[in-house]
Amino acid sequence: MTAIARAGSLSSWINRCHDGGVIEVTEPQVWTLIGVFASAMFAMFATMSGWFVRVLRAEVGGLRSEMGGLRAEMNAKFERVDAQFDRVDVKLLHLDRDVQALARRVFPEHD
């Protein structure tokens, strides 16, 4: 087929398409374009899904490390609070001992 014959068939095809009619989906070129478009959309979906999973894993990994640091900080603070409670317990024991000694001195008959 010569270039002129192809140009003629292309112009007749364009004229047929613009006469208000609908393009028939029986031509192989149409099915090829549909297949190319479908495979391109599937490839784009697969690529974007892979990127999303990679970003999600990175964010979860960052969150885990941040929570690990927070856990260590909270444990350190709780250890300090426990130490303070231990000191308060010791002070209360000493205070109780002193109050009992004063009570024995002031009220000797209630031993």
C-alpha cells in the first residue's frame, strides 16, 4: 500500500468519524489502544502501590524508633519518681518513729 493510498484511507476514516456516527470497536487499532491504555494504567497502579507501601513502611519504622525513645524516657522518669517515693517512705518512717518516741515521753502510761 502506498503512502497516498494510506493517506486516502486515513482521510476517509476521519470523515467517517466526524459525520456524527460512532467509531466501531471492531478495528484492531482500537483494541490495541485499549490494551496499551489498560496496561499503562495497571503499571501506574502497581508502581504507585509499591511506592505507597515503601513510604508506609518507612513511616512506621520511624514511628517505632520514636516510640522506643519515648519508652526509654518514660522509664527513666518513672525510676526518678520511684526513687522520690522511696525517700518519702524513709522520711515517713523516721517521722513515725519520732512521733512514737514523743508519745512515749508525753504519755508514758499508755505503753
